[in-house]
Amino acid sequence: MVELWEAIADNFPELASGYWLTVRTVTISFVIALVIGTAVALLRIAPTRVLRAIGTVYVEVFRGLPLLVLLIMAFSGLRRAGVPITATVAGPATLGLYTAAYVAEILRSGFFAVGKGQREASLSLGLDGGQTMRHVVLPQAFRTVIPPLASLTVAMIKNSAIIGGSLLATQDLLKEARIEVGASGNATPLFFWAAVGYLTLTVGATVIARRLETRYAVRR
Amino acid sequence: MSKSTKWRWLAAMLATLAVLVVAACGDDEDGGGGGGGASADVEQFPADTTMGRIQEAGSIKVGVKYDVPPFGFQNPQTDEIEGFDVDLARAVADALGVELDPIEAISDNRIPFLMDGTADLILSTMTINTERDAEIDFSDPYFVARGRILVPGDSDIQGIDDLGGQKVCTAVGSTYEETLKEQAPDAELVLIDEYSGCLTRLQEGSVDAISTDDVILTGMIIQDDTLELVGDELTTEPYGAGIKDGDKEFQEFVNGVFEEYKSDPRWAESYEKWVGQYTGQEQEPTDLSLQEALEISG
């Protein structure tokens, strides 16, 4: 027990700075994932074949490659191609684009979960395509996608630790813990605190999702 | 499945099992007699010592680097793990009359590996220092490396004083984290898992310099001769083998093996093979004691 408190007291500034970087990384990645993911989902259900094909290629590429491979391509690959990208940009951008492929698939399934009859009813009431989407389909689709999006967000928070362990070497929470382990050899208490840090984020994400679920729940 | 087929399957499985058991026993005998002439006169140790336990197991698990030529690395031609540290590990295995079982130990997992028994011994370019000495025990130093800086040939960096504001790469968990924080406080550290990652980043220009032991940097120059060592020696890094904390008997045993290894031609042969032929430098085996090593590196 004493060992645990000593570990956090001795290494607080380092662990806190790692935690802060992890928070920033997952926040930026989450925004990118939602924005790009929605755009790709719209491409996937677009009426034009070319647009659908673009969406499909995006999903297959970003979902089909290991995150580590994407990270190295986005950092080392681009740098070798002459793009002076930094690890601080490449990390969250790659994690966001990777997660976006999953977001797109979740949104697409949510879209198809809304019965065809809903759309037909809306159109026959005189709403146009856009209005049907905004007022009838999306609100219902949103409700069904909250739980899978919450799982995805939790996975994304944990995936963020891959960035620091890769060639990008950013000093996120897990990395800071590892650096301090290297200096002291005291692995268990430091990794315990790193675990606590990740749990605050993953549990936090789950709690927010639960609230959203309750708010948009339909009592039947 | 009919009844007779079932029996046939059972018989076949029992036969296979019997063959495996016989084969496993056969291996054991091979292991005991393995290592050629050296093992014939090997001392058998009591089962309650680390040496006895290793002899019982038939192999010694030694944590070495897999990506640090010329000390511990995977030979791309043969896939074997080779290097100066690996030669020394083999000497310890021979002295016990057991097989060498190398396992990959990177800088930030090797101390936990010793503590939890994943490795019996660590020989992975590990500098003796007091921080680590509090967690594990060290053998006497078997090699002395010097801290240097590696830069691309066209770099403006000529020494430690030029590192301010520059990105300097070293391995997570290595002594250079502290060294650089003290000697070049304005440098921006990039801490990577493996030194091979530092080399990649230096080549693609996302770090400006690498700082670590000269032998590791020599290994990088062997791979890419446009790179060069600059500046004075930053540090003296006596390498020691890592031993589980408090295991005095094993520590004494390892020291005995090292003593013999340093005094006969094996140390010099291994040095020439892995370091000397590339650097053109000669070096005598170190006679530093563990106490002196701890005083040097603090």
C-alpha cells in the first residue's frame, strides 16, 4: 500500500503530463472519428455508385490495416515522402481516421435499422429527402448507435496507448509510466496508476454514453 | 464413429503420446550431455541453488537485446541471436553444462524479467548504476562502454553543447534519459522502445541526434556509414550482468565465469569479432570492480 502512494507521489508530474497528453489525443481523435465517420457513412449510403465505392474503399483500408501499420505509414511514410509531419499531429490524426472507419460502419447499420416504412411514410407526408433524413431517420438511428459508439470510444481510448509505444514515441500516460519504471524498476505500482488513469477515461466515456441512452430512450 | 474406430483412435493417440514421452526423455539425456567436452567435467550444484535449478531445467534463460548489433542481435542470414553479450551468455551456459535459451529483453522490461523469473540472467548492454542496484544485483563489470552522440554526416551538432533545442533520441529506460536531462537540459528527448527506431527516425530526419553507448552507435554506423560520432565522451558505462536481487551464490558463480572468460582468449576474440574489426580499436578486458563501477556511474 505504502509503495502505491509513494509511486504516485514521486512521479506525479510525469504521470499527470502523460495523462493530459492521452486526454488531448483521445479528444482530438474522437472529434475526427465522428466528423469523418459521419461523412464516410453518408458516402456509403449515397445514391450514386461512385460515392458508395469511395466510402467502401475508405472503410476497407482504414479498418483492414493494423493501427500500428497505419501509424508508421502516416509518420515515417509521409516523412520519407517529404511531408514534414510531426508525431504530435500524426498520432491523433491516424487514430481518428482509423476509428472513423468503424464509426462509419456503426452509423450505416444504425441507418438501416430504421425501417423502410418510416422513410416511405415521411416522404408520403410531403417531407423531402433532406427533411426525412434530419427529422425522421437520423434521430432514430442515433438512438440505436449509442451503445456501439460507446464501445468503440472505449476501444479508441485504449488504442491511444499504441501511439506512444510505436516509432512515434509520444509521451502519453502508459509511456510516462514506462519511462518511470525504467528509471526505478518499480513496475507494479506505476502500471497500477496508469491503469487507474485509463479507467477514469474509459469509465467516464461509458457513463456519458449511459446518460445519452437514457435521455434519448423511447418508452414503449 | 463406430466403436472399433474409436478404439483405433485411442490406440493411435496413446502410441503418439508414448513416442513423445520417449522423445522428451531422449532430449533430456542429450541436454545433460550437451555442450560437448566442456560439460563432462561440469560441477553439479545442489538443487536449492539457482545454478542447480538451471541444471535441473537443462537450459538457462538469458535476457539479451535482439536489436543492438554488435552486442545482441538477430543475424539476418541465420536468424540466430548473436553478439558480444550472447558469447558471454554462452560461456555461462557452458559452465553449467546447459543449453542457452536467449530471450528478448528490451531496456524497460529486463529488470521486471529478472524479478518475476522470466529470465535467470540479463546480459543486455546494461550499465551498472545505483538505482538499478537497489532493484537487482550486478556481476562485476565485463565491458566498459562510453556515451557518445551520433549525427548525420552533414549535421551542425558537434558535441553535447549543441543539443539545446534539438531532438535527441534514446531508448526508454536507458541511463541516457538521466544523462541527457543533466548534461543537455534544453534538448528535446524522444524516447523509443528500440534503438532501431532511433536509427529510423534519424535517417528520416524526425530526430537530430542519437545518444547512447559507443558500441551501439558503432552498430548503427555499420548499417549506415553516412552517420558519424561527435563530441567528447559523455559518460563511462560499465556493463554488468543482471542477477536477481540477493542471489549471492549465483552472483559469485557468474563472477567466477567472467573472471575466467576475461583471462583466457575468449574475451579478446569476442571483442575483435564484434567490435574491434569495425572500430579498429583495441581494448583490454576491464578490471573494474563492481564497487568502482557503482561509484563511476552513480
